[in-house]
Amino acid sequence: MGVAKYTKDEKDRITDVTLQSGIHVKACYGPEDLEHVGFSYEKDLAEPGQYPFTRGIHAEGFRSRAWTTRQYTGFGTPEESNERFKLMISHGQTGLNVAFDLPTQMGYDSDDPMAEGEVGRVGMAIDSLRDFEIAFKDINLEKIGSGLTINAVASIMLAMYQAVAEKFGFDPKRISATPQNDILKEMIGRGSWIFPVEPAVNLIGDTIEYSINAMPRTNPVSICGYHIRESGATPAQEIGYAILIANAYIDNVLKRGYDVDDFVGRFSFNLNVFGNIWEQVAKFRAARKLWARNLKEKYGVKKDSNMYLRGLFGGGGYGLTKAQPENNIMRGAYYALSAALAGAQTIALCSYDEAYTIPTPHSAIISLRTLQLLMDEIGLRDTVDPLAGSYFIETITKEMETKIEEEMAKIEKVGGIVQAVGTGYVQRLVSQQAYEYEKGLQSGELKKVGLNIYTEGEPMDVELHEYTGESAEKQVESLKQLRRERNDREVLRTLKELEEATRAGKNVMPYLVECCKAYATVGEMTRVFRDVFGEFQEPGLF
Amino acid sequence: MDTRPIKILVAKPGLDGHDRGAKVVAHALKEAGMEVIYTGLHKTVDQIIRIAIQEDVDVIGLSIMSGAHIPITAKLVKKAREEGIDDKMIVVGGVIPNRDIPKLKELGAKGVFPGGTPFSEIAGFINENAKKS
């Protein structure tokens, strides 16, 4: 594995290609290849919108609905983020994808010593409902859906989202939030975990259970193969682990006595787009099929629409380079093309300056325009699943399916994903793979334009987003003011009730909503969970 | 001549959880013959200093992706001085814009390795500059 391997002869002719997931690519494909992999039109492909949904979840693909554009946005104070959200919406963006700063993601208030130097840096700082009231001001929450990139404390942010919607007069049953809420992937990559595996997974179960009735249009969990891939996994590992993680969350809710058809239709996925274009397309198509089959055969899901793999296919951060950063604009366009060719529901792109820091308005809008250009200018909405029936694509889609199943089997063999994350087994597989990839990049085996080939030319410079401590100071000041103004008795009462409910093993969501409405802070609510659950002890090393 | 391997602490300070780079560099330095200790995520500067003292490492390598490399490095250098371990070489890696490299060096980072720096360059620099204690 490591990187894709290209073998050439002395005349520079390619003699052999093996993709990163281990799929061997031939020079030419024909009907005999389909036969060789046992391809069946009915079983493997079928019509778009029909089981197993290899060709997409909608009969007419992007004709009936274009993809949602959802650039990852947020920094500084809630005021600054609100301004950027509105800028993106005014430029035609159709959904939000909210970035939180690290203290918020880790459950610390802006005035906590642990937050020093990080307030408002990589996302917006949120301490209480008052900040959400500012961040979502003048945004129609029944029309614009919001992805919330938050995991360890996703339950708190979802409760706060409900509270802000109610405060603005929107019906929680009509709002659509998509908190990322995938803690197992945080433990594999990205690292924003707080609580141990079991209570952390249980909190996710709480949000899913709660959303069934309270926020039925919300997608309470977005399973992120994305970050697992960013951490080094191959495309096949990305999907294999994502499906196993989703199953862990399903199992948690099933234990509570629900029918799988009650909730699994609201699951969504966040998958990565960088790398070999054919491998990506095959990956997305195979993922849709495997997810549907997993739900139907393993869980007995009955309703077709509950078997849809609905996804944000985007990002591509690890594919971007710091060298010659403007090349990342072109990379992004091709990455988005692979997502569009594979029938994504939502696409977002890392901006070209993200190998340096968070995007400027200029670079964020270039990413948005890239997506709009694909949608409206070059014909990607014309027909559904345009690559279907290609001998090559159908063959490698089948082969990708097998590779993904092999990766899943390896994890099942060591006791399943929860166990494998707890012991650090998955983390070690992924980090080993990351090391091999890096070696491939440094040896030039993996070619990167501007980095290890075609490095000549004018040095390119980028204008960078500036972080100033001013936003942090403002945020801490406004938190102090909140602490002076709120009704302390109400804060203490709701936090006490939250603690009792948590200790009693009740669903914490209704209690969190009450805490939010009393303007309890993210740090205070998280403190309750830290006290009851303890913290995750990172296993294994590297 | 001292033949024991250079001992380096690869540290993840602060709240940033992106550890791909730290782990990959740890692998590479180990392969280059160094003794590598990795702190794991979410360590405070105080914790890092404590581990550096306990393990008596020669080098402290910080991996920072959040953009907070300047305040974190400043804090670590100050603390190392206070604890009397400023003989240990400090190096910094991560998502670091070029314009910040001189600032980091001024603060006391001996080497700065932005994402994508070849392993050979990092290992070579450490081999040449680390003072074994």
C-alpha cells in the first residue's frame, strides 16, 4: 500500500499501475473484465435511485437537485463568523458548515487557562447560547441547514442549536442541523476527543434517539471517513472503518429498543476526495452499495430511503500542497469533479491557502465558485451517474467493494471497531500507512506537481488570514459579561439536573437544552460530563 | 565518543488533535536511529517539560497544526529556562507559514520544519545540532 505504484519501462511507457487501495489497473478494459469480477447489472448496478444505489440515491441525480455547497467557515468571535456566513450565503452558498475553535471543540470556555492562545483561532469561539444568538443572527434556520463540526461536545451544540432556533421562533421540527458527532473517528484521527470510548459513543446514541422526535429533520451523526483518510488511511480503509463506526452507533440506539428504520435514514457521511480520480469515483459508488447492503442484510432495514448513503464528499486537505499554493485551486476543481461524477449530495472544498492557515474570504469564494462552475457551466447536472457502464469503472467499483470488505474483516477479527479503537489497533494501522505515504511522497514515487516535480518557476505567495488576539479578548470580555448578567440560580439548577440525569444514565439531551436556555456555558456542561465520565486515555503510540 | 542514540521527545502541545505529522516524524526519527518518545495529544507545556526532565531527552520537538505555534513555543522556551533545561534543543514542526520561521528562531527554536520537510533534512539537522546531555 503506501502510495499508488506506477511501473514504467525504459521508454517511459507505463507498464503497471496499482492504486493506493491495492487495486490493479490494466491498460484496457472490456466485457470480459466485468465477467471476471462477476458483475451483474441487477445486483451490482440497477437503476439510479434503486437498491443498491451504486448509481446514486435519486432517480434523476442532479437534475432533480443540485448538490449543496457548504464551505467550512468560522473564526474569531460569533460576530465575525456571522458576517462571513452571510457573505458566503450572499455568494450563493446553500448550506453552512460551521467551524468551532479548539477550546469549544474540547469543551473549555474562552477564559479557561487551557484555551490560552486558541480562542477564535481555527474556528469561532462559542461559550453560551448568547454566542449562537449572534452567530446565527438573520439566518433562516428553516431554509439553510447547518453542518456543525463538533464531536466530543456535539450533544451540547445540538442542544444549543435547538435552543437558538426556538429563541428565533423557528420550529425545531423544521430545522436541519448536521453535527459531525463522530467520536470514534476523532480517536482514530483529528484527536478532538474528551471522554472514554463507551460514554462517548453513548452520548452519540443520546443525540440520535433524541432527534427522532424532537428534531426529525436533523442529521444527528455524520460519519467521517474523511478525517481517517486525512490521518493516513487508504480509500478502502476510509470506507471500511466508516461503515463499522456507523454500525457501532446503530447498535447503541438499537439497544434502547428502537427499530432501525426509525433513525438510520438520518445518518450521513463525510468522505474525502483527494487522490486518483477513478479510485475516488469507484470508492463512492462502492460505499453507497456496501452501506445499503449492510443496512438491508445485517440490520433488516426495510425502507429504501433509509438505506441511502447521503454524503458530503469534499475537502481534500491532504492532497493540497504548501509548495506553489495556487496549484491547489486546480487540484480542488478536479477533486470536486470526482465528487460530482460520483453523485455527492453536498460538496465542500478546502481552499488553496489552507496548507498555511484558515481561508481568507477571497480563497473561500474561489472554492465556492469552483463548485458553482462545475454545477452550472460544464454540464455535470445533465445526466445521472455518467460513468456507469464503463467497463473500467464498473470493474474497479466491484474490486473496491472487495478491498473495503477485506479492511472491515481485519477489524472484525480483532473484536470490532470499538475494541480496535480502544486498544489503538486502528490508529497504528492508519499511522503506519501515513508513514508509508510520506515516504512515497518524499522519494518521488508519488508525484506532486510543484512539490517533487515541476518545481521550477516563480515563487507563489499567498495573502493569509490574520489571527489577532483582539477577537479572543472580546470573547473573554463578553463571557465575563454573560456570567454577570445571567440568572446563576437557574444555571446551577439546570446543571445539577444535568448531572443527576447523566449519573442515572438518562438521555441527556433534554437536560442540555435546559442548561443552554439558562445560559450555562459549554465549559460548565462539559465539566459535568468530565466529572461523571472521566477522560479518554490514549492507547498505543505511533 | 558518546555512541548512545540521540533521545528526542515528540510533543503535541495544546488542544490541537492533528497527530499525523507528529507520528510520521516519530517513525522517521526512530528509523534514523534516534530514541523517540511521543507524548500523545493535548499536553500542556508544563506536562511536556516534566516529561522532558523525567526522560532526560536531548531534544524537544513540538508539533503544532492549529496556528498557535508562536505563543506555545514562547511559553515552552520560557518554562525550559525556568526549569534549567534550556540546554535541550527545541525544534518546531507543523503548519507554519514561512513568515513565522524567523520569529520562532528568535524565540529560541533551533530548527523549524514546516509540513513537507524531508525526513532526511529533519534527522540530519537534529544529528548535527543536538547536544547529548
